[in-house]
Amino acid sequence: MHAPPEIIRIHSRRVACDGSGDGIPAALGHPRIFLEIDEHGYVDCGYCDRRFVLEGGPADTPDIVNKPDISSGASL
């Protein structure tokens, strides 16, 4: 298992990801998907592997990089 390329802390359980950011224009990203954070407190994008962590949630700890991938809950 390897660490996700980017960890983004958010305030909402629902997040949209299109792969843009960090100098990547939206046109070069991936289709926009909506992810839902469940009781684990984080979710990973199945396209770009970004990890979205709910601030103050159960996964908002320094060892978040060691947790397994959770990409369930993705919807178009």
C-alpha cells in the first residue's frame, strides 16, 4: 500500500472531485464525481486517488495515510 498523492481536509460529508487543482486545469482532470464520506471519516477518489478527510472526524489523525483505500459511495 502506498500513501495517497494528496490529502484534502473538508467540512462537508459530500464532496465533488474532477481532478483539477495543483496547476491541473479542469479540462485535463477527470469526469466530475460526487463522493460521500461515511462513518470511516474519509473517502478516496477512484480516478485521481485524492483522499478527502472530514475535519474533526474519526479519520482526522496523523495516521490517515496508513488507512486502506475507501472509494465506495462514488456516484456520477
